[in-house]
Amino acid sequence: MICMSDEVDFLSLIYDRFNARDLETVLAAMHEDVIWANGMEGGHVYGRDQVRSYWTRQWTTIDPHVEPVAFSRGPRGEVVVDVHQVVRDLNGNLLVDKIVVHMFRIENGLITRFDIRGA
């Protein structure tokens, strides 16, 4: 298992690359069979191709920005990230501005599962 500071650095880079819409870099950080929470429609998507499709679809309707503000370890070893989430429509109008909790399972340097607490 990698140490928490490595996970913080890793996930901070992932959030930065997501906000820059650097899709391929973020997908490369995921296990091929990743399980990823679908924050827009509910449930999960499975595998890198479904995550790519989900984000591509999402970005045609909204402009999300997520900024990590705190990292901790969950009870099952997952990394818990408090995130300031700002979502705008494509005209720049504010839709959401709140703190949400993201949970990551990381194995062998790759994200294997992502969940949103309460979703």
C-alpha cells in the first residue's frame, strides 16, 4: 500500500487534470475495470470506456469544477476527499456550489473504485 501523502499527491493531480479536461491522463490513472459513480444519473459506470462516455456526455451539458479541500483515510482503507464542487451550465450560470465527499479505492497505483457519499 502506498502512503497517504502519495495518494494525496496522486489524487490532487487527478483533480487538476479532470478540471483541465485532460481525459486521457485521468483515465490512465484508473484500472481498466474501474467502478465509477455516476453523479449525474445515479448508479455506477464500469470500465474506462464507460467513464469516458459518461464524462463526454456530462461535459456537453454542464461545466463541473472539483477542488479537493481535505483528505483522510476511511474505515476500509479508502481515501476520503472533501471536495468543493462548483457546477455551471454551459452559459456560466451557477447550478451547484457545495462540499461533497468522494471516496477512492486505489490498488497498485490505479483507481479501482470511486463513490460519492450520499449518492
